[in-house]
Amino acid sequence: MKEIRPRISFSKYFLFKFIYMFFACLIFKSYAQLPSSLTKDFLPTLKSGPPSSIYASYDLEIPLKVTLSENLTSKNSTISWILNSKKICTGTSCEILLKEKDYKELTPILFIIATNSYGGTTYSYEFKMHTRQGFESDKWNKEVAYLKRDAIPKSAQNPPNYSSQNAVALFGKGTLIQNDYMLYIGKVSRSFVWKQGYFQTDNLDSLRITDSESGVWFLLPSTRLTLQDQSDDVNARVVELNFGNIRTKASGNLYDTDEKTKDFKNKMIILTDETQLNIPRGGDALITRETDKKGEFFTRVIAIGGAIEILPNLNSVNEQEKEKYKNITLGSGMELIIYGKGKLLPVTSPKRETIDNFLAFTTTADELQARKLSANILNLDEVLEKAAILAENEEYFELLNLLAPYQAEFNKNALLPYYYGFAKKGLFQTYEAKKYFLMSQKLDNNFPLSHWQLGLIYLDEKKYSEALNELLIARKNMKTEEKYIHEYEYYVGVAYYFKNMLQEAKRAFKRAVWDNDLDAALRQSAAEFLKKINIDKPWSLIVPVGIQYDGNILSIAQNQSLPSQYSTKAGWRSVIGGLYNYDTSKESDNAGWFLGGGGKAFYVKNFTSDYTSLDTIILEGSVFETNRNYLEVNGKKEKQGYRLYQTAGTIIVNNAFDTQYLIFGINYKELELNMGIQIDISDRSTLNQKSGLIYNQYYTYSFGNYGVFSWDISLQGQEQIMFNTTSAVGHSLEAIATPSATYALDSKTSFKLSTTFDFLYTFLNPLQSNYKFIPTASANYFFLDWLIGTFNLTYEYDIVFPGPSTVNRPGFALLFTGIF
């Protein structure tokens, strides 16, 4: 018994070990880790076999044989011979008999498949048929050695300028079929030669294909991608997407080239039945070809990085329609869908779940780990330089990938959160973008671009007060060479417009329209805004009512300026009036001449009894002709024009006719010129009557916005040549300049500070001159959309020569103006 027990124990030990290993293999098979020495040759291969084209004759046996490669996995494989999908032999040799009656309408195709537990490698062969007479199979079909890739000369492995191609399965497996063989692709990287053939994945598989010159290609599940032979005159890889989803990441970048890539732009050319896509160096795109609910095929393109050039299939589009499809470029973060016959859907932003789906399939754990390891605080300057270039090229996804590992350092440099927010905004993730722009502001409140981007976001959110504030701060700190400086006038004009600050909006849009460096689309939009501001109903009625102290308003119209000062002392008076205009040019945008006209009436009532004899009525009528034409500026039509007018009026003082005048003038942009005659028809003595010729010129110039103020200057010059010159009446020359600064508190309230400098020379004997200095403060308040309250405070200081005499007096005016 003692001799037997060790044997029984030994037997039980091996029995239990066998059972354990059997179940362990069943349970843990999918998790087993093979030794690294075996992972290089999972799939079996043939060392030698028949030539790729087998010579055959009907009704004669064709003996064929193959030799397996010497690696372990190939020796432990099974060989199957498949003729037109039917297994005919197993093992390393097979005799094939082709009967003519079976292949009259069917071409014979032979597959030799070497399989093991990991999959199989398929070699495909075609037959070249000969007559039976004199045909000897052994002489024609000698065994041909299959060389390993390492034994192939490099010049034969790949076309010039290309070095290596590899394919690996990210999920599941994939297949490459090329002429004489089928390559199954698993977790181990497999080398292949880029030539005609196709990759295909099943509904749970995805592949990563790397090409040392063109870049990386990802095939998602249920995709077929056909490779095309490399053409001598095309530097890019050319493929056709038959169906499914791929992501491409072209090698190189648009701003960093080497000797091989400097002479050509595109790395990849992707064809579908609907379009051709050119992927440039550094380009990153998602491409889908599938059918919609109606069963119609379409190609969807999502540009992740770079500018993707799109050439739709225009075979069924007429010649006139083809013009509008030329040079279609899809920018980063945008999606375009192309149907057959050249039908294009509007460009949109892609759905986030679509992007996430592609990224999940095409980003490996190794890539994620590499990104984390690449974050190094010591190379921040280099990272910021790259970020600036990526931002310039609007490569938003690359920008996110570059900066993501540095998020822990965002609180150390305002540029890091700014560029990250810039990428988020470019991908229409404005809520997250705003968070990073605010972070950048907190680090450096004088950094203009954070304020600029926030201003644009607030415009999109219709928060016009916040947008205006951010844009004004951005402009204050923005350098003149910034590319955004040309866009500033347009966007601040939009903010002014929607805040109902139309005067400021008009000035900004005018500057934008005439800025040749501004994008043509923004210039056109600025012109459209100007139309909304300028073109209104053809008629207008303005009714001012108010009181004054020490003011003499005889005429509010700029085109009528009279020298007579009916009061030289301060006094209280009331003013009421009305101005009516009808302008037919506002009814049309056509070129040509347009008639218009208007009239006005004012009554000035003095409250002080000493001046009741100076109560004044002004009656005036005008006819004007507006000429409008269009000029071609940078391919766009710009509206130009001028106005001619004729004005006649009468001044009545103390219920008696005092003066009549007739004036002819022209108005062009900010410049106005007029001249005419005034006739004194009062009952004053002939020696004191003032009749003569009048010449006026006016010019208004806007300096734009500086800080929170808008700066302007108004200039006026007047000359009078009197018919009758006496000791009381003489020729006169007057110059007036009024600089002003306006501050808009909100859409209803504004404040204005101005100073008037008035120099009057009267050519008498001796020469008389008058110098005036009048600082003025004004407040305007819109308390209804059609009603304005204007409050003015003035202080007048006069010096008269010879004299000497001076006048110092304050002024006050309060007007309520109804606009209808």
C-alpha cells in the first residue's frame, strides 16, 4: 500500500491540474496575456505557393501545393482550399479539376486560407486558361516563394516619398483585401503596401490605419474604404468611401512644412459618389456616407481642424449653377451635408454627441496618457506660440487638445484660459467659453481680447449694454495693429443700434462701410444697418416747445444764418415752432434725382416788457433735389449722393415785416455750402437797413469714440457783403468753431459738453470786431420714443473792439421736442 499511495496521489495531482487548466482556459481565455515573443505573428502565413495567376486547362488535373511559414503560429494552422466559395481540399496540397461545363458563365476563383485560433490569412488566385493540347501543369505552375516584407527592397515596398503603412484594430477586427490576398487585422499591428484594394469593418469593429506620409485614418464600424493606386502626378493619398464613417488626421500642418511637403498642400483626397474632399496638411475631418430616411445617399463632412476643400459632384448641374459651387471651403467646427446631383444643405455646427462618438472610437488610452505626460510647465512659451498659430487658423479641436493638459496652469497666465475659451467659442460652446474669458479677465483686466470675445458673446445673447461696455474696454486697450481693430466699428455699431443710440450707431457704421480692410460681408451688413437708420417714412414733423434765458433763436435751420442780433441784453422768452419735411428719396433705393420740400415756422415771445417790441415770427419754405448714384468699391455697390436746395423766408418783428431772404445751397456728406441775398424791408431809415449778399459754409467732423466719449467738431464760416455801407452798416466776416464731447449713459440719457468760439469782423471805419467764448453743458432725455427733453446751460463771454467793452452772462434753455 505504501508503494501504491504515491502513485494515486501523483495521478490525482495531474487529474486535478488538468481539470483546473481546462476550466481556467475556458474562463480566462479572453484575458490571457501571451508572451511578447509570440505576439508578432498571430496570424499564419505561407512561405511559398503557386503563382498569383494559375495556368489551367479544362478537364485536366492541376496539382498545386503550398509551404507554411516557419513561425510557430503558421505551423499550427489548418490549410483550406476554397474554389468559388466551396471547400475542395485541406492540407498543403490539392489537385484541382476544372470542368468546362461548370465554368461557361462563371469565372473560377481560388482561395487558399491558412487559419489558426486567432484568425486567418487568405490568398486569392485567378486562373489563366489554355487549350488542352500540349498543356503540362507542373511546368506552368512552379511553386513561388513568398518573401517577407523585410526582404523586399525599399524601392519596391513603397512609392517614392512614402515609407510605411500599418493597420491595427482598435475594437474587434478588420479586413484588407488586395488582389491576391486577404489580410485579417487584429490587435497586433500589421504592415501593408498602399495599393488598390479595400478595408472593411463589421458592425462592431474599428481600425486605425497609419501612413507615414499622409497621416492617420480611422475606420468606424460598418465601413468600407477603397484604396486607389498612387498616381505620379498626385502627392496625396486617394481613397473612396463607399459607405460608413471615417476620421482623418492629415500629417504636417499648414504653417510648418519640410522639403517633402512644401510644394503641395493636400495630404488626403477622399472620394464619394456625392463629392471630393481635399484634406490639407494638418487637416482633421469626420466623413460619413450613409442614406437618409428616403434611402437617398449623402456625404456628411465635419471639419475638426484646418480648412477642408469640397468639390461637389456636378455632373447633373447646369453650367450657370456650377459657378456657385467653386472653391467651397469648410472651416473648423462646421458641418456640411452633400447629396447627389450637387445638392447642399446649409452649413451648421455639428451636434456634440456626433463629435463625442467619433472621438470615443478614435482616441486610444495611449493617446490620452501621452497628452497628460506632455504637460510641462517649462514649455509654456512654446505652447502659447503654437496656440496663437492654431487660433489664427481657427483650428479649434487642435487648440483644445493642445491646452487640455495645462488646465491646472490656467490661473498663471491670462492667455491660457483665453485661447481655451476661444476654441470653445469657435465650436459654439459659448456658455463654457464665457467662463474662460472671465477667468482671463480676472488675471489681466487690461487684456483686450477677453473683453472683445465677451462683447461678441453678449451681442449673441442680446445683452447690448454689457456688450457695449466690453467692446469699449477692448477698444481702449487694443493696439492699432490688432486685426480686430477693423471689426470694432461694425460690432460697436450693432450694440449702439440695438440700444437705440442711433446717432452713435450711424457714425460707427459709416466708418465700417468705408474701411477697405474690413471683411466684405461685415461691410455689407453695416450698409444694411445704415439703410435701416437712414431710410424711414418720407415725411417728418418736429415740434419744439420751450423757454430760454439770454438766447435768441430766430431760425433753427442750419441753411439759414442771419447776423442780426435783435437783443443785446439778457431776458426770458418762450419758443414754439414746427419743421415739416417730405423727402421722396426715402421711398426708394434707386439711383437718380428725387424731389422734396419742407417748411418751418417759429414764434419767439419775450417776457420782459422792454423787449416785447422784439417778438419775432419766422416763416420759411424750401425745395430740394437729391441726386443718388452708386459706385463700385471692392466689388460692392456703395451709395453716393448730394442735395441741392433753394430756401426762401420772411422774418416778422413786432407784427411788421423786417427781412426777406433767398438762399441756394448744396449738401455733400458732412460739407454744406450756400449763398444768397437778404433784403431789409423794415421801416428803419435807409442808412440803418441791412441788405446784401450772404455766403455760408458748414462742416461737421466726427473723431469717433475715445473712452466713453464721442468727439465731434462743427465749423461754420459766413461772409456778408452789404449793398449800403454806412457808419452803422458794413461788410462782415464770421468764423465759428464748436468742439463737443458726448457721453451716453444709457439708451435714453446722454450728456454733451461743448465750447463755441465765435470771431466776427465788421469792416467799418474804424474796424469793429467781436470775440465770443461760450461753454455749454447739455442733457438729453428720451422719456418716450417720440419725445425728447433737452436742457442747456451756457455761459457767454464777449469782448468787443474798439471799446473796450465786455459782456458776461449765463444762459439757460429747456426744450421739449415732439418727433412724429
